[in-house]
Amino acid sequence: MEIRVEAYRMKWPASCRLYMAHAIVFLVATLATAQEPAPSTQEVLARARANIATTFATLPDVFCDEKIESSEIHNGKAKREMTFDSVITTRKLSTEDGRLTENRDVRLIDGKPPKQGKKYVLPFTLNGGFGILFNSFLSSAYDQCNTYRIVEAGASEGNLIGLEVSRKVDSKQIVGCETFLGSAVHRFWLDPASYGIQRIESIDQIPDGSRGFKSFTGRNDFAMVQLGPRSYLLPASVRAMVTMEPGSSEQLSYEAHYSNCHKFEVTSDIVPGSGEEPR
């Protein structure tokens, strides 16, 4: 007697086959991601330096609208406040050292045109906020002064890569590091694809107030800005807070926002009989 045996084949609905395909793709992508080792501190540092060098090499001179709000605070309440509306122009000092100069043309003070001949002083001014010096923080020329480490991103940083830069404890005894402050810590939050700087956070604690203040906290946020055919990461805002002497409730606050940035170009018109008129 012959017994017929038929193979049993389950017929999967089309929707189930689609879900299984998606699951396989997701699993493969997850395994591939898991197999990619996280970049080392030196790799992150090298890529950040390369991004800065490439950007700075082609960065044109720039002018932007700037709005500054500065205040003196006592016991949590503003005692004195001022606002400056300006046009800020930044230019490269050289292509090697990564430094920018800042020049301001103040148009409004507390919403009104400034009076000619009158001197106006903000409660707190932060020089170099727009053209922040990257060279002493990330340049290889100062590796003997700095320590570097990767820091874990929190919820507010998302997938950004955190690179913390601090001075070595004995940096003042190291040749070339004598003028650097050993207590400051800076965190650079980098885009994981381009390694461009998205944000810089700074903190400096001086409990005894020996440098004229007790603590300093700062934050620089950056955004892509189109300048001609290329886009550049430029400061979008700069914030800083200084707590004065120990036991004092006095604080100084600074906040600047930038917008309407353009390439700075000099053109001229030649008018017959009147020479050259720059504009």
C-alpha cells in the first residue's frame, strides 16, 4: 500500500510578508549600527579640527544685525538694564590662527538713536562672543595645555557628540600655557555627520572670587547661514551669566542674538568730476 505524503506549506498573507521584510531590514540595520564602534576622543577631536579648518579657510568677512540685552541683577531682580541694536562686522585677522575681529556700529540704545558725544556702557559686555576663539580650545598647538574627553549626550543634546575641553591642573607651569585659566571647562556639541559645532557651553568656578568673580557660565548656539553659494555655521546667540563676589547676590547677565547675516563686500562708484566715492 502506497501512502502519499504532501508537504504542508503555509500561505502567508501579503501584509504579513511585508511586515517580515520590514523586520528583517530593521534587524540588519540595527546589527550594522551596533557593530560600528564609537569614535575615540582623538578621532572626534581630529574631525572637529578638520571641520573648523575647512570652514575658516573659505569663511568670508561677515556683517549681521545684532541685538544685545545686558543687565545687572540683585537678589534675582534686574537693577539696571540696557539694550543695544547694532550692525556687527567680523573679519579674519589671518587664515592661520582662526581669530576674528569684531566691530560694532550701534544704531539704537534702549530703542532710541544714541546721542552724539555721549558714552554708553553696558552693565556687562562679552567681547569676542561672535568671533569666539576656537584656537586655544581645539588647536593641536595647545595640546600640552588641555585635556579632552567624550561626554554623554542628554535629552536636550539628542544624537550630538559631546567633546569636553579643560586645562591641565599644572597648565600654568607648562611652556606656552602660562596665561590660560586652569578652572574653565568647555563643552563642544558636534553634529555626528559633519562634526560641525552646534553649541558651546562654558563654565568657570572661582569659589574665593580671586579673579573678581565667583562663577561664569556661557553658551553659544550656532546655525547654518547661507553666504553666497555656500552655507556656514555662524553664531545664532550668545549667553553669559557672571556671579560676583562670594556671599554677594549680584549677577551680571549678557545675551546677544544675530540675524540677517551677509558677506561683507566693498564696492565703489566712480562719479565723473568727483573722484571715487566708496560705499
